[in-house]
Amino acid sequence: MGLRLTVLPLLSPKNWYWRALLLGGTSFLSWRYMVWRFSATVAPLAWTADALFSWSFAILEALTVLSSSIAFFILSRVKERSTEADAHAAWWSPGAPPRVDIFITTYNEQLEVLDRTIIGAKAGIFPNLNVFVLDDGRREWLKDACERHGVGYIVRADNAHAKAGNINNALARRAKDPDRPDFVVVLDADFVPHVDFVDRTLALFHDPAVGLVQTPQHFFNPDPIQHNLGISSAYPDEQRHFFDNVEPARDAWGIAICCGTSSMVRVSAVEAIGGLPTESVTEDFLLTLRLAEHGWQTVYLNEPLTEGLAPEGLREYIVQRGRWCLGMMQIVGNVYSPIGSHGLGLIHRIGVFDALLYWTTTFPFRLISLICPLLYWWAGITVVNASIFDITKYYVPYYVAVMATLNWLSKGLFIPILNDVAQLVAAWPVCRAAALGLFRRGPHRFSVTAKGGDRTKVIVQWLIMRPFLILFGLTIGGLIVSLESDFIFNTASTAGDGIAIVMFWTVYNVLVLLVAIAACIERPRYNWPLRQIVEPITLVIGTEDHRGWLIHLGPEHARISGPSGLARGDAGTIHIPAIGDIEARVVAPTRDGYSLRFAPTPQQRDQIIAKLHTAPAVPGTDRGSISLMIRELARAITR
């Protein structure tokens, strides 16, 4: 802990030798801990409940440590390609720029969601660019919207192979056109590209061996964990570690993966492998492996070049992660087993094995960790038999090393309890998806993540919350019953040092369950993108100028900070920088100003959307802050 506070802030996480030293030391402490676990803390092998549960939990824990060790090995290097992109901008000069298509894939998204993406795609500064909406919902109103925006519209007769089939159909259609593309950008319906997206990603195709360039996914709204707990300014979205740390590390080893949206692919590479593969519901990861098998590289440009809509509800959050897990299991079970006979090299097999272990160990471990203390309180079964001295000697150094090293690498993204909750809420569906994908060949249904809709009411997700309520009741009940009576087992009098260990474990689980329960209460959402630029504005009402600061801006509303004295219903004109004058009406006073509703022209509305989503900037936060989180939680509680 002293090293974390005094030395690590002086070291650069970009230097591979510091990364290798710290991650290697952490792996050593992890396996030192596991050797002690198996040699001193499990029950003797016998046909007893203690032996069954203690050995089962120790084996699962060892698998999670193996998963972490492989992850630490991958994280020991990192590659940043921004300098490479700078050096090879416009690599095609003095020739004509390559032809680029943007494919916006959609199935059931609303016009509000699609408008943002279409406007962002059209705002690109690249000269030789075409935009197409690939509509698997076959909606006439969307066809009309595409004509209004001046972009292409492609449909097909069926929805075979879901998103992969949709893209393959569009590629086949465009291959017959005289202006067929050389490169294709793939965007989900809710992901808005920044104005420089095409230029920056295209620069990395200077290498003819590069088949795909992936960029990170950033989000202009908080995910359900951030939002429901009210900590979006202090705790980043759940995917930040993957995109900011894991992908650059995988790229350093040559195993960066396609994540679907926010990527650009070389059309000749896709044609060489027979189109996007369709054997998995996560066609993006499978595309990376298929390209690698045929000699094409997938590289990663760690720059914020798009921003999208994070799952707005807890159900959608869980469905999305269940689909990712199912797709990975399909890949391992049916296509690219880490030990199978195929054309992937050793490092790609390690990458697949790493993903397999992550999905099959991390989430079951979260569930079992909640159950183990219950076995002690309700059945007298000791899962970990250890003294406080040994716990301090073996477990504490391992845990502190893991947290210190990962937070040094990731700008403080690993916060106890919150990381547990982020995985716990999806743990059971992910475990079910893992079993389904490994042991049932399919076909499996492609579950689309719902987007948009009315989110302005409080919704309690009782079905998701119910298991946590039951576990919370059993944990508190077992604690009270076992300590206060001999109703079931007099465990307190016979446990010795173990009672303190299980007590700490129980208290930690109680905190995790309380936060998980709180996360199941969906708070109202409003259309305020996370990225906001505070600007001076003037509201003119009659002959009076009311000056203030634009704090929040949406397509049809705004919140102003500044002297008010205005009444509900006052109407006038607001001047927004780079947009112009818009007729506006005061709808409510606020603590520091007032809220406005306005009616922009269609052109002004498009300009507002472009202003909010297409400028090169990072929406939201990319680092964790415990002190700010405490302040936000206190503010949420006292409201």
C-alpha cells in the first residue's frame, strides 16, 4: 500500500518493463496465495460436505486466478497507434482517396436514435464517402427518413444470420455498383461517428496486411449501474477497462479484436474469407479470428472517434452481456477451440482461452462467493478454514497487489463492491448463456439490445432484484440465528478464528447485495448527453437580454445557469453559439437558473445533434474517484 501511494504515481503505465514487473509480482502473489489455499485451508479429502464444498470453491478460485494470470500476461504490454495514424494520414496521396461506405445497421430502433447516427455520418469530413442505412426492420418511415437525409437505404427479403447477414447482403449489393467501396465502416444504429472518424481509422490501412481497424466505444449516457447509483461523474462505464486497457494490450500482442460497431474493414479482406462469418451471434469476435486465420491483421486505434448509447435499462444491460457470452461459447464450441485443429497461431489460441476463462469463471465465482458464508451460517459447513494471521500473510498481500496494480494501470477503475455489483447483476444470465453455448449447438436466437423509448419514470426491476433480496435475507437471517441461538448449528462456539473471517466475508456480501438491490431501481432518465460544453448564451425576452451559461443542451431543450427572475411560460429567443437564434419558452425555474423548451427548425435540430455528438472529444469520465463517488452518493440520498 505504501508503494501504491508513494512510488506507483511516479511510474508510467505506458512502459512495458514497469507493467511486466508489477503484473509479474502480482501473479506470483496470486499463486503463492493459491498454494496456501490448497495446502492449508481445504478440508481433508473425504465423502463429507466440508470436503465437497471447500475443494469445489478452491478449484473455482484457482481457475479465476488462472484467468487473471493470463490477463496479466496480456496486459504486460501496450501499443498506442496515434503516432502511426499521424504519420500515415492520406497515405494514398497523390492518388485519389479510396472509396468508403458507412453501413448503419438497424432492426427496431426509433427514428430519434437513428437520426443522431445519420447526421453524424453525414458530418464526416472525408471527401469520398457514402452512407447507407441497412434496415432489417423493412420500415417505410425509415426509407422516407433516409431520402430526407440524402443517404442510401438497403433492405433484404429476410433476416437470416441477423447483423452478419445484413452486412453481407449490403456488401454483395454494393459490390455490383460502379462506385463499390474499398473500405466499409460498420456502425450500430446508436453510434455516432465524430467528424474525423474515417480519416483517422483509414490512416492505419497504409499497411496492406491490415484487414480491420477497431476503435473504442464511448457512451454519451451513463450505463444502468452508473445511473441508478447516481455516480456517473465519479465512476466510468463498465466497458472502459476493456477499451482503454485490454484492447491496447491485446493489440501489442497482435490479438486485438473487432467489437462490431466503430470499426472499419477492408472490403477485399472480407471477400477473401467469404464474407462475415455467421456461426456465432457475436460475429465481430469471430470475424477477427477468421481474418487472422487467413493472414489479415486486426489493429486497434485508441482514440475517441465515436460515441453511442449505453444500455439504458438493467434488462438491456444483462441481455447484452448474455449475448456476448453466448457468442463466445459458440466460437469455442463450434469453430475455434483453443486446442482444436484450425489455422490460428499460439497467441490467438491464448486469447481465445483467456476469453473462455473470463466468461466461465468470473461470473460463477461472484455467485458462489455469496453462497459460501450461507453454508457456514445455515449448515455448519466450513469452506475456508484459516486463521486471521494466515489470511493477513497470504490473502491480504495478494488482494492489495491486485487492486494497486490494476488501479495504477487503469486510472482507478477497480473499486471494491462496485466491480462486484457490475458483474453480479448479470451473473446468473451469463452462467446460463455459457452452459447453453457450450452444451447446445443451436441455432441460438440473436437478442437485440433495446434502445430509446420513454425512460422518465422510476421502475423497480423486481425480477432482477428478487434473488438479491432472497440472498440478503438469508445472509442477515443466518447471521442472527447462528449467533443468537442454537436453532440450527452452534457454529459460533466451535469456529475459532474462522468466525471472524466468515463475519468479514458476510459483512462484505451484505454491502454488495445492498448496492446490487439499489442498482435494480431504475431512476428516471432525461435526454442530457454526458458531454456538455458550458457556453455563454443570451435569452432575449421582449427588449430585455438575460445572460447566462448553457449547462445542458438537448435537441429541444436546455438548462441555463444564471440570474433568472423569469416566470414559467415566458417566451423569447435564445442565441446558441454555432447554431443561431431559436425561439424558446421557460418551462421551469431551477436552483441556479431555469429550464427552456424550444422549437428549432429541422436544420437547427441537425446542427444541435452534430454539436453534441460529432466534435472530437470524450463524453463522460474515464477514471474512478472514490471521494467524488461518496459525494455523489450522499447527494443522491439527500435529494
